[in-house]
Amino acid sequence: MARKAARNAVLLAVVLALTSLYLLFVLLDDYAQPLPIKVVARTPAQLPIAEDYKRAKEAVREQVLFKANLAISKGLTYGSDGIVRGWERLHKQFGKAGRERDEQHPIEQLIYRGKRRWEALLKRQSKDLASAVRAYEKRYFRPPPRGFDAWFRFCTENNVRIIDDYDQIEKDIGPWFGIAPDQFRKRVKNLEKVKHSYKITLYANGSSTLTGDRASSPRAQMQYDLIAPLASIIGSELSFQVSDHDRGNAIISEELRELLLSAAGRGSFVTEAELAKHEDDGQASLGIQFACSPSSLARRISIWRPQPALNDEPMSFIYDLREDAQMNFCNNPKLMRYHGAFSFPFARRAGMRPMFQLSKTAHNHEFKMPPLEGFELYEEHPYKVIPWEAKDDSRLFWRGTMTGDEYTQPQGNYRPHYNWRESHRIRLSFLVAPTSQDGREDEDRRWLWVRRGGEWTKASFPRSLLRNTYFDIGLIDKLHQCDEATCAQMRKELLFKPKTLRGSEAAYKYLLDVDGNGWSSRFRRLMAGGSVVLKSTVYPEWNTDWLVPFYHYVPVRNDYSDLTEIMAFFTGTPGTSEESKTEGRDDLGREIGENARRFVAEHWRWQDMQAYMLRLLLEYRRLMAENREREAFE
């Protein structure tokens, strides 16, 4: 009896020590750092007593697994390109060392990481004006703009819950503080000559105007309807120019950006002569990679070298889709080869334009505003919401036209390496088509990670089986945006699928969202339906800083190399019999779908977009002012 009591006492001491170690890890860990498994922290009063031997033994095992998984979590590599790598290497190392390989799949860790990040974001939001001012000053190293109190009051009255996280606005306005107010106003004035644009002028008395050659377009009217009611809050006349194009096309170099930010930090301005050196057309003629720093990947490697087959690439996933990570072609140079937005490497304006844009890529410092097509479409034709249990198709669904590029043959020095087959929407069509060009079903196989008997291992599957199991993807409509020679090639090689009825995608648990000529107007609508949205994009949303990967949506690499692994994780792997199939994490998919639906309902409302634009316009007014210091909030 005494021996049993002693054994239980030792066991209790071990559990207490491991619990303390766990709490120490939590305290030291940054909020955004991935944690491995969900461990319920026990207080001493909740720890097992002597007769609860089985529970105590399980608790010890849980903590041992926690330590092993923590090592895996810490051993993963989170790159500057927004990609997490290294799980396969760690998996092999643990196996060679004879350690228990009950570790989590990296997607499970990314989901938990996303949950912590979202909870921390909500928790840290300011609850009063004084806190919001302090948070602004700490975050952006300057006082907020005049009218910040009115903006805060608008947020409070309209239940806008995100108060402090507006880094997209800061990315857009930050470099402009390095340009003198008179030069800024001059550039604004010059934009009135730009075609395919319109001007909104706000007057506090309610007589705001919408003018310009695109003033009658639906886009212009929608933006006016969003912004005009804010005129009385702004309280003074304010004009700004808006592009009616799908995306902004101007870029600036990293060198110019640093020059402007450095000047702004000193309280000085870059001269027009200095700006001219960086904004000359010759800068753009070198190619968009010269917008990157000399040490960047885009400047150091050739994107046109042969690429490894998907089977040869270690498993990796996006953990950060933001503009300075995966969306940045300097960190992720494959974008210049695999996305239509960059397929014209020399057709760029090199310079700073104070234009408001619906979408833009990295290294563009025009002002991002919320596009409204998707919002209006959803409000006029409410998306059909089907409960997760009633969604009867677990394949990944996508239909779309051939937008996203201008499809041509290679064109000398202009597009010397261009291959229309590598553009982002075309590759989707090839992804689900037979590899062979003669119509025979290919017999190639794909390796996937599967979990059998509690352990992760690799298994190969026929690609044809995976395509049929995981994907319902296809181009629709007809050939367009291609020259005659390229259209002829496409006619022979591309397969088109029939259109589907509006709202029919709601029956699918997994929906794919990819870019067109600019941003995707579907994103909000798809998220509202409670399905899991897998998203591949190079265009930041106005609220990208709020949208958390693997919590609100699942980010997808632009080369689609992670797409099959993602679907295998959530839906399981096929087999020749019920015994050989593996179950996926349908439960985690359901959570992400519900998180997306709630995000749209609570943080992607008309009022949230108005709050964003009101804050942006207050910053814009400060940039326009002759004395910017007087435009600071006191």
C-alpha cells in the first residue's frame, strides 16, 4: 500500500512539473507563434489524486506529446515569403530517433495559430478614445489625424469592433509623408487628366458631387453612395480621384520607398529632382523585378529555370498571405511567372500617384479602397446559405471565365518568356484535365500524406482518382482576351464546362476563389455561405490585416502545389475500399466555414467599409494640408 502511495506521489509530482513547464512555454510564446495541440491547463486542485491513476497516466502522456509537438512547432521554418516549411524533415528526424510520431499535421498547427491570432487581435482592440490614440501613436509613430475622435465615435455608434488594426492604410499613406504638401496637391490635380477615372468632392453641407468621364459607371455610383454620407463627419471640402480600372498599374522601387520613409521619419521631404531619378520611365523599362532590393530573391534567381514537379517539392503551406509576404513578388518571384498581373514585365508606370484604387499589387502606393461589386451583388441577391451538414459535395468547386491576363505568343523583348499555359486561371483548367494531349487518361501518380493507425505516412494515388475525388473546377463561357494565334492553340487544348446556376455552389463545402483581371468580387459572397473558401491572390483586400489564414479562409499558393494536400487533409484520401479510405478533418472545415460566415456578418458590413474609408480620408486630408502638424488630432 505504501509502495502504491509513493508511486502515485511521484506521478503527481511529475504531472505538476510538466504542467508548470507548459504554463511557462505559454507565457514565453508570442501570440502569433504556432502552438501544437490543445492542452487543457490544470490547476493543482484539478490534478489527479492517488486513486485516479489512469487519468494521471493519460495526463503525463498528454504532456509528453505536448513537448514533442512543441519541438515540431518550433522547428518549422516560417519564411519571409509567407510559407511554412520543414514538417517532412522533422517527421523523418523523429522517426529515425525512435520518438513517437503522433505529431499534428502542419495545417492543424496553422489552424490553432490562426485561432490564437484572431483572439489576440480582438482582445487588444482599444475600448476608449484615449487608448485608441495611444495605440495609434505606438503603432505608427505619429499622432492620429484631426477628426480621429469623430471617427472613433462613428465606430462606437456603428459597432465597428476593429479599432487599431489598419496597417493597409499605413502602407498606402506612409511614403507620402516624405513628399511635400504642395507637391502632393500638384500630383492630385494632375490626376484629373487621367482617363477612366472619376472625382468625388465632399462638402459638409451635403451637396457632394461625382464628376469625370467615368462618373456614370456603376462602380462610381456605388463608391459615392458609400462615401458621400461621411462628408458631414469630415466637415470640410475634400476632393479625390478614383480609377475605374480593375487594378492599379504603378509601382515604385524598394529604394524609393525607403527614401520616402526615411525622409518622413526625419520630418523632411524628398525633392522633385530626387523623385525624378526613381520615377523616370527608364526605371520601369528594366522590368518589375528592379522594384525589388538587390538582395531579394527576385533579383537573385531566374524565374524561368525549370521548375520541379509537384511530387518533388516538400509539403508547405501559406501562413501569411499579406502584401509584405506571399503577395510580394520580391519575396515570391514565382508570381512573375505564374500570375497574369505580372505577365507584362515592362508595362508599368514607375512612380507615386495619389490615386484611389479598387485593387493593387505589392510596391504600389496608391490608396486602396473597398470594392463594392461583391457587396452589392450579395445584398440584391442574398447568397443561399446551406447548413454544413446539408452541404452534400466535398469537392472543391470553381467556375470562371478566361480573365486575368492578355494571352499572346512570346513577344521579343516585351514578353520574351511568356507562356499562356502558365497563367493563373489557365493552369486551373490544366490541373483537372488529363496530362496527355491525346485524350487518354494519364496514369501518373501523386504522393500524399495520410494518417493510418495514428501515424502519418506517405501513400501514392492515381492523379485521375484524385482529380475526380477532390475537384469540380472548370472554365466557362468562351475564348477571349487572346490574340488570333493563341486563341487557335487554346481552342485545341482547353476544355470548357457548362455554366452553373447562381447559388448552386452553396451545396459545396469547399470553394475556390482566384483572381481575375483584378481582385475577386466573389470573396465576401463565398465566405457568407458558411463554406470553406480556399483563396489564391496577389491583391490585398482592404481588410486583409483582419482576415486570418486558416481561421477565416484557407490560403492557397499561386502555383497550386498545396491544393491537393489541403483537400486531402480536410476530406480524407480515396481508396479502393472503405477500409483503405482515410477520414479527413471535416470538423475543422466546418469551424473555418462558420468563422468566415461570422466574419462577414460582423466585420464586413457597410458600416465597416465606411469606417475604413472615413479613416483613410482623414489621413488623405492631412496629406493635402499645407501644415500637416496642424492636421494632427489633439
